[in-house]
Amino acid sequence: MATKTISVDIKTVKNDVYLVEIFKGLLLTLKHFLKIGAKSAYLAPTERRAGKLSTNNRATIQYPEEKWVPYPQYRGLHRLNKDEQDRTKCVACEMCATACPADCIFIEAERSPWADEFPNDPKREKHPKIYEIDVLRCIFCGFCEEACPCEAIELTEIYDFAAYSRENAVYDKEKLERVYDLTKDGKFYQEGRKLDFEF
Amino acid sequence: MPKIKLNGRVLEVEAGKTILQVASENGIEIPHYCYHPKLSVAGNCRMCLVEVQGMPKLATACSTPIMNSPPARKIDGEFDMVINSKSEEAAAAQKSVMEFLLLNHPTDCPVCDKAGECRLQDYSYGYGRGYRRAVEEKTPKPKKDLGPNIALYTQRCILCSRCVRFCDEIVGSHELAIANRGCHDEIVTYPGKPLENRLSGNVADICPVGALVTKDFLFSARVWNLKKTSSVCSGCSAGCNIQIETMAEKIKRIQPKNNENVNSYWICDDGRFGYNEIQDAKRIKYPRKKDQSGNLSQTDLKTAIAEVVEKVNSLKKIYKPKAIGFLGSAHASNEENFLLNKLARKIVGSSNVGLRAAEITNDEVVFKSGFKIYGDKTPNRFGAKVILGSENAQEIYEKIKNGEIKALFLLGGIPETGFLPHEEEIFSKLELLVVVDYLDSDLTQSADFSLGGKNYFEKQGTFTNVQERVQKFNQAVSSQGSFVSDVEILQELMVAFDKSWKEIAVSEIFNQLAKENEFFRGMTFYKLGQEGMLKQ
Amino acid sequence: MDAFTQNLIFTVLKIAFVLTFTLLGVTMVILAERRFSAFIQDRLGPNRTWFGGLGQSFADGIKLIVKEDVIPNHVDRLVYLLAPVVMMTPALMIGAVIPFGATIPSGELWLPLLGANLENLVLQIANINVGILYFVSVTSIGVYGIVMGGWAQNNKYSLLGALRASAQMISYELPLGLSVVAVVLMAGSLSLGEIVKVQQEGFWFILNFPAFLVFLIAVFAETNRLPFDLAECEQELVAGYHTEYSSMKFGMFLLAEYANLITSSAFIVTLFFGGWDVPFYDETAHGLAGVLLSVIVFAIKISFFVFLFIWVRWSLPRFRYDQLMHLGWKRLLPISLATVVGTAILMVLFKDLYH
């Protein structure tokens, strides 16, 4: 590859005095300070996604009162999907656990209670007895979602799920299915819902 | 010897061997399902089709023998046969066969227990098309129960007939057959005759797909998560080579490991499923001591051993070293018996050493192929006999009855058994009974000191089987009971009696045993390897 | 009541006023810095504590005070403990010589307890006749705090920060002093009270713009503010001279930094913007109200410069060290020398105009 040499004369009087540039910069920041022309920079998407416009047209979102609504492809807390009869879709194949780079998924399988309802679909014969995700270990890469052959595990838009203890940060099957109930219409934050577990 | 060219490699091989045998001996992979080295050739899966120059059609590698050709017809003037398994034609055949096999296969790999070690998966990846062209519905074939241990996912079956041939040729029980025609073909048992021979677990192993599964392992783990430890079965004196597969310190299944000198590719169901009882047995976690009123109390190994030594020394003073008896065990490893023998004869100075073992049962079965389940359910009777220099425990029992022996050291290890018949009565005459056994049984509860120990999944050592072959077994899981192994307990005892003894590792103990004992001469722990050793 | 007691009481009151003003000012300036920087970056800044965030600095102060005070094992203990004090004291001492309001005529003081014979009350703690020298000398003590802190921590980042700070201080002390000389030439006095008075009677010394510019830039450097905060530049030195300070010791460095900011602003105002002078208004005309107005105007003037400090900090990138030295020695020093000479010539030429 050829190298292109560009010569820039930085030793001009204008550059040397520097004060002109300083004043230009000061004017720019003053414009932002006084909220002149700052609106278009990044408020439009926030305005679009948040239920309410942020205070004073600033980019800041006043968190507990107003919550940012993530984009649809956001990778937040996991959920375990259920079928139309509230049976877990997961077949405990451990593809997610195998794909997981953080090794945060633990699964123990057993014969499912609804195995007899699917004589010709061996997949539904198995289901997880234990399904645990340690969200403290999780890096939210979404590999589990990608590996899942049954569209059973998905990452949701939920981002505020800090816990007070390590035990509470381990999400078991019940919790993950509850997350599904809360997020299945994809309007967790629009509807102002909250996770109702012990944290 | 015919000179052949196989996938471009020039080989000189014995005439009469099949192409598949030659290929596998030379590290060339020819995909196959129905062929098994220990079963007759069926040639029905058609996966091993290869191109042989001069033959009008593709030939099955499993059934085509290597042959000499007359000098005039040699290919290129020198080769008797030129075989190619990777030619365009062969590859197309492999692709087509894969497609046929997968026509009705449910591809439920996520829940299939074979996934990860499945030939269908491997070959689909290596030789298959990668997508399905058929739009027709698959013929549903529901899951079936074949017997107490085996279930059949009929739809997964590719009808290679390995299991049928296994029952015909190895077991000789002829329990399985293929019934119906065309796509309705399936493996069946005769009505009212389930698959319940004592080698039935093997059909799940030889099944190249996930059709035959053991109910024991069903849904319990994914195979790629299993940690594999090669070991030797302790179920009987045959000493079958096994592979213990564990996950999270729990044994999930036991599979046979090929050793042509011992068990070939097979193990019996007793050995395959017997781990559950040993794993779930009630265990001694800490050394225990019985006081004069008969109460059991927990103690630690150091104190217990110090008290044992004190008691033995006082008894030695009153009577004579002869009053201390020692019972080795046919269920304990060579090393443990060696240490006990050394403790008895060298350190304590007593020649009252016996061999304690469960009775030989008459449960001896020989199958059609010659595979044998032995009536002697001890894994190490021969080794213990050679090391201890004693055939049985009768002499010791007599001496206890006579009052000649006042204290007894006893190695346990008999699974699920505490006292053997009459022992409870005999041992009640003892002044001191010290037991090294992992079980929490009536024996360890009545012992004055019960020092704990590990079961054989949790420790390392060697067994000498009925063929007098010395084989290694290895630790597969960490201990669920005592934290010190029998070897360590015995060495602690020896150190307590004689400060000059230095504690050494199991391999070192075996090497020392090999030095001192005529039978084991020339062996080393390392040299035992995967196959074990006979007397040099 | 004799004159001495009266002076004593008033001096104590004045000290209390100046200290309260400075310390309360510091909390406000810290809050202002955080909120203004947020506004400049289109954020909101701390707005939760008390009335729209007013309590944020107090909350932070409480947090710093109750926080565990970690003294690392490897430090030079005495120097380590002394450094924040050495840093803090001069910052508060400077306030002593700044006149912060018009003189209160004796007749206007409504303080019956004090009796008759009141003198005029000068709103300046110590009207010493070498006020400017006092300022220059006391501000340069502050750098000892930095050097001591950096040295005591036995840590290469802190030491480098301290070295940078001292070299920077030496380099910018010269233009600072010389630009002050220009002011002194114009005022004809070293007393700050006198300087303000001269400006009040004549014109503000901002007219001597080169001197003002040099002084302003030098003050930025003296207070270790961006774009000259090489002593604590995060990218290179972790946190510079206060890397291993925690809890209130760190808080004192912070306090001193902002106290310096306020006093420096006060000095800029005093030297170049007429101090407490309210333009086109006679502060003595309305008695106490006029005086009060002068104090408020003085505070407003200071606030503007504090804002300027903050504004510049969040607008300009940091200088490289060689650029800093280049600016100090090759630009500001000649300019300030020229300013002194030029001012002197102009003073001679237009002598009558002034005195």
C-alpha cells in the first residue's frame, strides 16, 4: 500500500494565536449551555422511544420516573417462552448452556408431564426440571437465544433487574416464565410494568 | 500379499480382509452404520459404498474382501485393487444414502440422548446434503418399551440391524427382529418376550443412532458434558474394562471400553447399572468409635488411630503379636491388601492374615460369543490371595473362636454387605475390632473403631482378575463419604506403629509390591497401561 | 467601647463573613461546575438533592467526611497528613486582603451597642499596603501542598503530578507577576483598596487588555484548571497529586481547588474590573443600601469569572506539557514584559490624565 504524505502547515499565525479557535469553541459550548441547536443532536430518538420528553430537552432521562424504552433488538433479561397452553417450550436440550461463553446456564432435564400428549413429537417428551440462569455471570451476548432450537429462551428488553443478594440474581424457571408473562406483548416499559420478584 | 491403493495410499495387506477393516487399521475413515467389528457383516446400510476400479458398480467396503488379481489384470501393472472412498461417485452415493436414512428420521437431536456421539449427526455433517428435499410427512412411529432397561425411539431407527445381530450372535437369545415392510419396518421383540437378557444394555451402545436408549441414562445428561474416566468393573472377577462417565461428581452412566483380552466391546447389565447402589449407599463420613457402653461417637482419624495403636500395643504386651489378626479383602485393591499384609507381618509381627471375601455364587453365565459373567463376585480374589498368602478367612475365624486372636483388623469393601454369615457371632469374642470400610453397615456399627474409606469409584488402584490380569482402576468422582482413602488410612496406621514408614502414592505402592511379590515382578503402575498385564 | 475592641469585633465579623462566603461559595461552585458541565454536554447534572440539587455538595461533603479514611502504608505519614492543610490554608488566607465592598460611613452604622465615635468601616479584613505582594506570595504557597502531597504518596504518578505542578507554577508566576506590575503602575499603589479606589475614580484597568489577558491565562495555570491541569491529568497520571488521598483529605484538596477558584476570580475582579465598584453609581449616595449593592455587584462579578473558569474547562482540551511551557515562556513572558514597558510609557505620556 502506498503511503500518502499530506503536509499541513500548523505554524500559521492563526493557529499560533489560538485565541480565535478558543473563542469559537467557547461559543459552541455556550450554544449547548443555552440549549441553542442542541435539540436535534440526540434528543430525537429519545423523544421517540421514551414515553415522555425528557426534562428541559436534555439527553438525560430521569430514571425512576421516566424509563428508557429499549430498541427491539436490545439484549436484556432472559425469559423462557411458553406455548399457548402455558407449557414451557424448552426441551432441556442444553444447547444454550453449551453455547454460553460465561457458563451461566444450568439445566437438569426430566420427562415432561405432557409427554403423552405428543406421541409423535419426541421433542416435547423432555423438559427442564431445573433451569437456572445466573445473571451475575451472564454477559448478555445472546448466544443462548441463537442456539435455541425451540425459540424457548429469549432476551427481553428489561434492563433494570439489580438484586440485593446473589441468590436473588439466579433466575429459576418460575422467574423466567414470569418474565415471559410480563414481556410477551413487548410493552414492558410502555405499560409501566415492574418485575414482581424478591430482589 | 496383495498390493492395493486406497484413497491414493499404497498399502500391502493380507488377502481376505475387508476393505473397511483395512481402512480402519490404516486410519482411513469410511463411513458405516451396520458394520461392527464383532458382529457378522450385514451390508444393509449402504453407507460404506466405495469405488473399486474394475467393478461395474460401487461396492460395500464392509463386505468386499481384498483379493489378489492375476498378473495380467493388475491395474497400472502393479496394484491388485484400486479403491477410492472419496471419488465423485462414492461421495454422491454417500450423499444419497444419507438422504434416504434421514427421510423418516425425526431429527430431534436437541432431546436425543445420542446427540454428540451420533453417527447420523457426524456423517450428516461430513457426507450429507445439509438440507431436506422431501416435502412429504414423515411416517410417525411412536416410542416403544423393549424391556426393563431399554427403550426404542422407533422413528430414529435406521434399521442397521446391529442390535438384532447382537442378540443373535453375541447373546444367543434372539429377542429382537425387524418386522413389517418398507417405511413401516421397525425393530420388534417377540410378543410377550421383552428384551431382558443380561447384556441388553449393549444394544444401546452399538446403536449408531439414538433409537435404542437405556432408561437409566435417558434425559440425564448431554454426552458432551460428561467427564470420562477409564476404569475396571468391580462387579465380578471378570474385570471388564469400563468407562465411567460423570457430571458434577455424579456418575451418569457406565460404558464398556474395548479390551480384546478381557471383555471385547461388551459389559453385562449388572456392571452397567450397578453403580447406582454403590453410589447411593449409606456412607461413613468421619471415623467412628464405640465406647464400652456401645455408643457410637464421631472422632477424627488421628485420635482414632492413636487409640487403636495404644490398644494394640497393650494387647501385644499381654498376649503376643500373634493375638492380632488381619483380614484382607478380595474386594480391596492389590495395594490395600499389600499394605495390610505389610502392617501385619512386618510392623505388628503377626502371621495371622486371612482373606475375607463374599461367597462364590453359582450365578455364572456364558453367552454364545463366549462372554462370561462369573459367579465369583469379587474383583480381586486372585490378587488378594497372592499378596496375603491365604485362601480364605476360615483359619482366622477358628482362631478367634479359640480365643487365640483378640484383636482384628479388617478390610471391607463388599458392596451392600456388612457382616458375612456367622461373622457377627464370631467377632463378638474379639476385644478389639478395627474396620476399614466405606459402608455404614451393621459391621461398621459394631466395630470398636471404624475408620471409613472410599468406594472404588472414588479411589485408584489395581485389581487382578480371574484371568490373573492386573488392571488399573481410576478415580472417577470425588468422595461422598470419608475424605481419606483406604490406602491413606492404612498408611496412617503404619506410620502410627512405625515412624520409619513414609507415606507414598498408590502408584508407588504398586511399584513396591511389584518389587516384593513374585507374581507382580516386572510390572510397574505405568506399564499396566490401558490393557493391563499378565504375570511376566 | 474603645477603638481596639471595636476593630477586633469588626475584624472577627469580617473574617467570619469572608470565610463563610468562600466556603459556601465553594459548595455552590462545585455544584455549578457539575450542573454547567452537564448543560454544556446536554445533560442535566445532579438535580435530586434538596431543591433541584442545591444540597448535592453538602451531601457529598457529608459522604467524604464519614467515608473511611485510608492512609496507605507506604506513605510519608507526616507530609501526607500536612499536604491538604498546606493546600487549604493559603486558599482561605487570600480572602484577607480583598476589599469586598464600599466603605461604610460611620454615620450609617446602626449598631447602638457600639456607642459613639465610630470610624468608617472598611469592608476588607486587612487593608495592608502590600496587598498584591501578599497575594502573589500566598498563592505560591499553595503549590507546596501539591508538591508535598505528591511526594508523600511515594508513587510515581503523584510525584510526576507534583513535579508538573511546581514547574508550571514557576513558569506562570512570572507573567502573572509582570501583568500585576502593569496594574500597579497604573494604580500607583500595592494596596488593593487603593487599586479599587483608583479604578472607581477613573476607569477600570480592563482597558489594559494585554495585561488582563496574560493575568487571566496565568491564573488559569496557577489554579491548575483546564486547559492547564497537567498535575492531575487523568489519562496519564491516574489522578495526579491526590491519587492516594481518600475521604476528607481528598475533600480538602477539592475544597482548596475551588476556594482558589473563587479567590482568583475575586482578584481578577479587583485588579481589572474595579472590584466592588458599581459603574455609574455612587456607592456612598444611599448609605448602607449602596454599600450592600456594591457587595452584591462584587459577588456577581466574581460569579461571572467563576462561570468563565467552568466554561473554559468544559470547552477546551488539555495542553500538552511542551505546549504549556512554550506558551508560558515564549508567549506570555514576552507579552507581559511588553505590557509592563508599554504601560509605563503610556503612563508617562498621559500622566496628567490620571493622577
